[in-house]
Amino acid sequence: MAWYCRSMTWIETRLWQDVREIPSALRTTLAERDGFEEVADLLRNARRIVTTGNGAAYYVGLALWLASLDGRDGPIVEAVPGGLVANGRFRWRSGDRLLAISSSGEFRDVIEALAGDAPRPAAAVTATADSTIGRGVEARALQTVLAQRAITHTQAFCGGVTVALAVWAEVTDDDALRAELAALPSLVERAIGDAEAWMRSLGPIVAPPVAVTFGSGPAWAGALEAALFLKEVAGIPTEGCETREGATTAMFACAPGHLVLSLATRDDPLLDEAERLCAARGATVLRLPGGELADRRLAPVLALPAITAISAHLALAAGLDPDKPDWEAAYYATARGTR
């Protein structure tokens, strides 16, 4: 493992190779629009859209919910973890529609919900049309994943958010969001270049014992994804939270040697204060670039390159393999369903 770390930098990892293909994956996804209208038709008249998934897929649902609070009005959106909908644990209401999110289409809890008491018809966002979930719903919107060389999802997360927002733009007839999404692949290319420049500008970074991430509005979903990356790629216990929570509660335990990552968006009056308070506690505070490049509804996607870069760097600094973490077998043993 030590040899691996001495012989490689973050920019040479398979994880970063996956990131560099995100713009091409998004262009294909947006050009094909496979199933977008069908899913929008199914959701348009819902009283409540319940999105569910696990980990990054759950955060895709949160990104959709937070985006629904901006822009044009539409149905109520509620995002819940997959464990809440499995085995009848969730209380469904009349007029609910389930939007399952799983790039593999094989997440166990969602499969159990579809086989149980989830309302019908149901829809999904997935990269795998012939998966258990893809075949088990009445409408599915497809995202393109060109490659997944590393274990951690990069293209799948960005594609999931993009498809969910594209469907929402159709549900709400939001021309402004449509235009933002059309420009997204080019903006991600810029975000990748900005992330590489940002990483070159940083001085030496020691892997911290703990970390905090935060962002405002839809960037909160990006902050949760950043926390997930620091945990699963770099093995760092991390709390992801909304910016005001970062300023008022997450900063309590900040101390010298700890790391704070903040996600920038356009016109965020809360960010400076939260960063200042965490820095006053002795933490190293770094502002991630990307989220400020466009409408904040796109922030989870545009911040992902910087999130990936810093996570891969910290993994290598700690002597870990960022491409193949040691939790893989344990995760799939519990997360995947039986086809």
C-alpha cells in the first residue's frame, strides 16, 4: 500500500479518470433523453413525489427536493433513505408517486419497496434499464455511465442529479432550468480545470482525523456527497450539513488539525460567517470551487470534481487506495438485492 501511494498522485488515479469523462457522459445523457418525458408524465400530477435511494443515490433525491424549493412550483418532493421505504416502514399517502434512484438498479431496499406496498405506477432514475428496478417500474429515465474504473461513483452521481433535474424541468415547464442543464457539460469541463488549478494552489495537506462539509440550498446535497467521499475514499469520519448548521453546531467540535470544506454557490451570504467561525476554532477551512459557476441547483454536480480531487489526495496521504477501498465487499453484501 505504501508503494502505491509513493508512485501515484491524485491526478493519476482511476477515480480522476472517471471524473474527466463526466462531461461526455452528461452530453450523451442529455442528448438521448431516454425516458425523461415518460417519467415526467408519471410524476406531473402527483400530490407528493417520494424519492429514495442509498448513499449518493439518496443525495440525488435530496438535490431534487432542494431544487424544488427554488424556481417554478411543482408537486411536493420528499427525499427519504432506502431503509425507510423497505419492508413497509414508510407511510404512503393517496396521490404519492415513488421515484427510485439507483444507478445499478439493484439496491435491495428499493427492490423490497417495489415488491411491497409502494404506490403504483412508479418511476426510476437508473443507468441500467434491464436491472431489477429498471424492469420493475412503469417508467424509467436513463443516465449514461461511460466507465466506472474506481469503486466510488462519480459519473453516476452527476448523471443522477442531471436526470432528476431534467425531469423536474419537464414537470414544472421550467425553461430557465432547461437552459442551465444544456450548458452543464461545458460547465463541468470548466469545473474540472478549476479543481486541478485549485489543487495545485494548495500547500501540503495532512489527512485530518475528522472533517466537516457544508453548503447552502441545493449545495447541501453536494456537501453530503463531499462527506460521503471523504468517508469512503479517504476513510475520514465526516459530518455533512447545511451552512447555518456548520456555523452553529458542526463548529462545536472543530479543533486544530481538523478539516472543513465549504461549497461555494453564487450569492451565498451565509458562507463567510460559517467559514470564519470554524477557522476560529482552529480548523483548516478550504472553499471548494465549482458550485459558483451556475444556478445553485447545479452545485452538487459542479462541486464534484473538487470533491473528488481533495478526497483522492487525502486518501493517498493516508496510505489508502482511493480506487479500491477495503469496504467494497462488506457494502455489496448488504446493499445489493438478488436478481
